[in-house]
Amino acid sequence: MQIENQVPDLLFVAGVVFARGAAVGPVPGPLAAEIDALVARRTAEEFPADIKESVRRLLKRGGFKAAGRNKPASEYLAQAAREGRFPRINNLVDVNNLLSLETYLPISLLDLAAFAGPVVLRYGRPGEKYVFNSSGQEIELEGLICACSDRPLGNPVKDSMAGKLKDRTRDVVGIIYGGRDVEAGRLMGRHVRRFAELLTKYGGAASVETRVVPADRLLSALV
């Protein structure tokens, strides 16, 4: 499996984890306890201004308007924590959300079976869009960093229905999006290792592979 980065932004950095042999299931007690403890801390905290501005700048540099309904998913999660409505979905999605709340960075967690070839990170093209929820709502993707196969499947705002995890999902790819202009982005190696540990511990992944992707290289990940 290859990771191909086509985002022409030297500040962009992505942490990518491939996890095979995971299983979608209920949230185990220890994971729920980790989430509860973190949500309790975040309730009294403001979203770090440097990370918020860094991520928004990252999304805007491709021409995307990262505000309102199109603000980064990490901001929605932090707001949900402060308002006492942090979502609980399943073990794998909750791992994703826990890590996003820890780092304040947006993350995609996608079904690897949806990818027909390499995982390509690129800007959305004019006219590209996809459905992101069961109601059929769509997001316009032009200028937004997207994780793609032969079509976009995920991004830092909303992942597609086509790429989202299903009950039968066994192999996943997670992408953490960040910028090198803040410490949260410069610590991407630490974040992606944490992601791998959580997917192994709470998702039952049999094997994991992690990569930190710079802006100007092609990296292969053997999984």
C-alpha cells in the first residue's frame, strides 16, 4: 500500500496509520474511562488558539473556506466536549475521537477496503463533492485537503459515507492532519504512534504500520 502526497504545501504534515485485523464493536470500559477523563478536562479548557489558526490556515491555503459548517472536525469535537455531548459511536471511531480531542487535530478514519490503489493526499478538484451523512448531505471539496483513492473519501472536515467504517470493516487507515508551524504538528510522529497503540489496544488490530508524510515525497507503507 502506498501513500502519495500531492499537497504542495511545505507546512503540511500528515500522520498515517494502517491497521489490519481490527474489528468494529462496542466501546470497552477502559476506553470509555479514558474518554470520560479527557472530556472532563476539556470541559473547562478553551481550544488552543495557535492550533486552531494553524489548522484553519492549512485548509485555507488550497482555497477552501474553513469556517462555519466547514470548520475542522476537531473544533466540533472540542465544542461537543465542552457542551457535554461528546459522541459515542463504536470502539474504532471513539479511538479516533479520543485522539483528536487529545491533540486538537482533525483526523480521518477510513475503511481501507474503499481504496482501490494508493492513499493519495491532494486538494479537492473543481466540482468534486461527496455525501457525508445518511441524510444525503454533500460537502464541496474544491481546495480542501482530501484522502483519495480514485475519488475523495475523507478530509479534515467530514469523511464520506463511502469511506466510513462499516460493521464488516477489518482494515482501516487513519490520517491525522496538521501543520509544522505549531508544536502539535511537529509532534506528528508521537501522535501517530499513539493512534497505532489505541487501535491495537481497543480495536484489536493484528498489525499496524505508521508513517509521517512530508509535503514533497512519495512514501511506501508495507502493511
